Amino acid sequence: MNAAVAPAPHRIGRSIVALVAGIAFSVLLALVIDLVLHALQVFPPWDQPMTDASDNALAFAYRALIAIGSGYITARLAPSAPMKHAIILGAIGTVLATLGLIGAMIVKLGPLWYPAALVVTALPLAWIGGALARRHA
């Protein structure tokens, strides 16, 4: 294989770090916010589904902002092609959100519009984050 075509190992490692950082930011921040909102009794107890539309709208709003932030972080940490990294992150998010939607359909955790909205918006929100990172680079 031509050396000009094969990616350098350190670039692959940095790409993985960028993607893992974006995912970790998303998961950890969402979990912390969830914990706070449950502790403040804004959301119902963990063992009860969120059936109130305003609770789901609030959760979607902060998760959307987190998704943009995740795309931003991933793009900023990417060794090259920041938008490509943000789109890969969005594709991973779409797959994970789809699994969440399937789980919500099986377990009946609340209204299906919420996990469906996460599926539909994962890629565009990560792209927005990547675009913001590109503007600030």
C-alpha cells in the first residue's frame, strides 16, 4: 500500500479519541442533567415513565444542545476533516438513538415522539456542531 494513501497510526488514534470524547461528553452531561432534574423532582422518579409532554420537550431541548456540543468537540479534536468526524459521530448517535427507540417501543417508556426525534436529529445536530467548530477554527 502506498504510504501517501495509508493513514498514519497516530491520526487514527486521534480520530478515535475525538469520537470517544464527543460520545463521552454527550453521555456524561446528559446523565448529570438527568440526575439533577430527577433530584429536583422536575422529572418523575426513575422507575416511572415520563409521560408529561413538557418533561420530554425539556429533555429533548437539552439533549439537542448537548448533541451540538458533542459535534463541536469531536470536530475540534479531529486531526483532519472535522466535518467528516462530526458526521461519523452523528451516524453513531443515529444508531444508538434507533436502539433507544426500539427499546422504548418494547418497554413503553413514554411517548414515542421523543426517541424518534432523537433518531431524526442526531445527524443534523452533530453536523451543526461540526460547522460551528469549523467556523471557530
